[in-house]
Amino acid sequence: MKHNLYKMMGLDIYLSSLSKSEYKAVSAEISNTSRVMTPLMSWDVYSQGYIDTLNESERLQDIAKVKSYAKQLNWKNTMDSIFENEAFQAIIITDLNQNIVWVNKGFSKMTGYAKNEVLHKTPKMLQGVETSVSARRNIKKKIALNTPFKENITNYKKSGEPYECEVKIFPLYSTEDNNKTHFIALERKVG
């Protein structure tokens, strides 16, 4: 064969531009190759889409887990309304004393702490010298108001590296007596 067509990057485009008579004339020259061809020459295009799909899958799994806790603990809050249009990397659920009862994998990725290292501790363990006193005070005040709120705070990874974090905290209420039972925090790095 004079020309090796499998090296042609846009063979499908070329063939689709031919008339029926032109295609008949060329089709005899085209042979199937036994080589397996990759669909893309640039895997970075594919991999970004794949990573986005994995991240969305992880997000949906996290939300499903929280919904499972909501059902188990009879929370009155609608979990869909909490997660709707919210960007987050980490989810933390605490009891009324702010002791951590559950975190997602995103929390471990963001902070470097494994789940078992943070259970029964408070999120204050993530604070350090660069954590603003006013941010701490604001969080304490807003928690007492029993309404959802957002605050930016400097937290620290297990390695000691500081990072800016946007925290959205929602009080969770029991369906049985309408009393507050837990808090859920959606967190993401900012800046």
C-alpha cells in the first residue's frame, strides 16, 4: 500500500468528506489493522474528564453516607438542601459537644489526618498560631445562634502546614423532639 492510513490522525473526517463515488475508489485501499489504537493521542484530555467523574462519584458517595446517618439518627434537616450547590472537599459531623463522630475521605486528603486520629476530638485540633481569634469567636457565637453560617479560618494540616479553609456549618435537628443533636460542616480550601 502506497500510504499507511493508520497513521492518518483524522481518517474519519477525511472519509466523511468524500462523495459515494470517491469513497468507493478509496475503500479498496483501506484495510483494517490488527493493532489496537488508543482513542486519543492526548490522554490529559481524557484523564481530566475521568478525574472529574471520579470526584463526582466520591461526592455522591459522601452525600449518600450522610443521608444514611440522617435516616439512622432521625434528623429533621433535608440533606439535599444542605448539599445543593455546595462545593466541598471535607465533611465533618460532630455531636453537640463538637466531638467529631464522622469525617469523609476528603477530610483526610485535606488535613493529612486519618479518620481514627480525629474521632472523639474537636475540630479545634486543626487550629494553630495563625488561626484568627476573631474567626474562633465568630464560630463560637454563630454556633450558639443555631442557624447555618459560613466562616473562613486558618487551619493546620497534620504536617503543620497552614491552609485557609471556608467552613459552612449547619445545625442538625431531631425529628422526634426538634432538638439540635449534631452539626455538619462542609469545608474546602480557599485562596
